[in-house]
Amino acid sequence: MSIDPRQFLNDLYDTAVEAVSARKCMPAYLPKQSAKGRTLVIGAGKGAAAMAKVVEDTWPGKVEGLIVTRYDHGADCKQIEVVEAAHPVPDEAGRAAAGRMLDMVKGLTEDDLVLCLITGGGSALLSLPGEGITLEQKQALNKALLKSGATISEMNCVRKHLSAIKGGRLALACAPAKVITLLISDVPGDDPGVIASGPTLPDPTTCEQSLAILKKYNIDLPDNVRKHLESGAGETPKPDDVRFARNEHHVIATAQHALEAAAEKARAAGITPYILSNDLEGESRDVGMVHAALAKQVAKYGQPFAKPCVILSGGETTVTVRGNGRGGRNAEFLLSLAVSLQGTPGIYALACDTDGIDGSEDNAGALYTPDSWTRAVDKGLNAKAMLENNDGYGFFSGLDDLIVSGPTRTNVNDFRAILIL
């Protein structure tokens, strides 16, 4: 068998991303056009504009509405307005768009249909602070959470209780219109209420849980923000609220879909795939060490899988930032893998975010090959020191092994593939 490992791994990534694209996943879930009333399209996320474009291209009647997406993630929509804003730290453009969206859905009737399009990134993009909380305070809290090592579920629990639009509040503003929410999941476990902090889904979490999360990660709060949570002013609508009764939601694309598509691509190339998990969490460097140990066991002993094979996994790891280097969680995962493998023959790996953006950098991720270690030594790159400095971007940039795909306009989190020949 003769394959180009680099091309093979890149092809797996491209196949995974295509499988969870809006154009591939959405048409089967679009509802029938309502005979009466307006059809309003709203939503937020890195892939929300691409989803809105699919609606415009396939919907038989008139649509209107407003979508918020990340800068440079827009789409050429004619009827649905697309606003671009900042991610992962919110800005004024996102705050203003969220306010306009709430105003837009006021006064709807039972005959109206609201189609809400949600993908990962919506929490930051749809940032409308709760009463008495400033955008600057939300920005500072977002930065602290991103550096803390908190999971996406924990971060979004906090965000819901400091918001005027997330945690189901947007759906209540649409009532009594029917709301159908289509979601592309970027969260481990695919809980629809966690994706983009669930603006149209009821929320079982509480202000008390939010306070516990902030305490867990030693995040200081301004007095007004703490009072907002302690008083219960930030409490969200719960699952027993009758105003959610008519609504529907459908998770239309997940990490599992992406992994299964990549697995099929591998089989077609004669490489046996093994899907390890679709929802791995934990520190990126720890997950990298575990993957490296598994890969070495396969390479040396043919256990628990015979080679040639490719080990696939998804989910969302985290990085507790201690250094001042550049690098998202996928670059950190691969750098940890490189430190553990130190050039073990026959092992290649790719780790990328399916949205095309690794953290807040300009790359999707990176590629590791058996000669990465020796090439790094030749170039004076100290992998261990760079890992301690959270500088995965710098390491793989120095090797010219960053993967730059540009925005993919979808998002089902991390995609990892380890090829063992």
C-alpha cells in the first residue's frame, strides 16, 4: 500500500468538514412553508450565515430576518441581513445586533414562523448583557473564562445567566410565534441547550451553579455582576415554561457525523479507521499524551489495533494558559503529542478545528510527521519549552506545518486523526 500521509490526513479533514456543512445537512430539516403569517430567520454563530444562504436558496416564499456571524464568515444573502461581529471576545457590533434581533421578534403572532439558525460561536456573537451589566464587564469575564481552562458547558452556563438574550430568552421574546431551531453542534454531548448558550432553548442550570463555576476557577467578579447572580436576577426560563411548548429543535450536524464521514474516506483508501470518541474533553496537552501512548502501543505491538490504521477523535479540549505564546487547543494537542513521541517512526497526526480557526489564530490546526522532532531540533525549536509557553502555533509555524483553511462556515469542534503505518 502506498499513500501520501500528508495528503491522506488533509483529505480526511476536508471530508469531515464537508459532511457537516450547511448545504449538506440543512435541506432535509427545513420545515414546510407556513400557509399564514411571516417567516422570520434569525440566528448566530460562525456557520449561521452559510445556513441562512441555504434557506434563501431553497425556501419557496418570502423570508426576512437577521443573522450574526464572525467577521469574514458572512454569506451573500439578499433577503436576510447578515451582521459580522467579534469572536471569541464580544464587541459592540454583536451587542447592537442582539438588541436589534430582540426588537425584531416583538409583536409576532401564532401564525408566524421563526426559523432560528444556531452554530458554535453564537455566545460571543449574540452578546447582550443582562440589566445593569456592561459590555466591558462581559468582555473581561469572557477573557478570564477562556484562559481558565473551563469547559464549554461551564462557560456557557455562566454566559446564560449574565445575558438578556441567551438561555431561552430569545424564544420567549418570539412567543406566541412557533420557533424551529436548527443547530450545528460544537459541544461535547451535543446538548442543544449548551450550543451557543441556547438562546431559544429552556435552561435547567441556575445562577447558583454559575457562581460555583466562577469560584472553581478563581474568577473575580465586579460587585454588580455578583449581585446579579446572587439575587437571582439572572435566572433563566426553565423547561416547564409553557411558552416553549410549541417550539421544536433539531441538531442537524455533529462531531460524530464528521468522524463517520472521515472513517468512510479512510476505508476507501484501504486504511482501517477507529473512532476513539466524538466528545473528548480535558487539557489539550493531557489528551495529546494519551493519544501518543495509544499510537506507540499500536506502532510497537499492534495493540489494541493492527496497523495500518487511523485513529479518529473529536470533542473540545481546553488550554489553561500559563505562558504567553501563540496557539489554539489543536496546536497544543499536537505539540504535546510531538513531545511524547519524539519522532517515533510511522506515526503521523493532524489536529484541526472544523471551523477553520484554532482558538483565535489564523490557522485551523497543524500537521505532525515522524521527522517533526528532528526538523525542530535542526531549526532550534525547543518543543518542551514551547509547550510550557503554550506556543504550539510558533512551533508548527517554524516547521511550515500549520494548516490554514480559512473559515469553513461550519463548526463541530476539534477533528483529530492519527495515522499509523
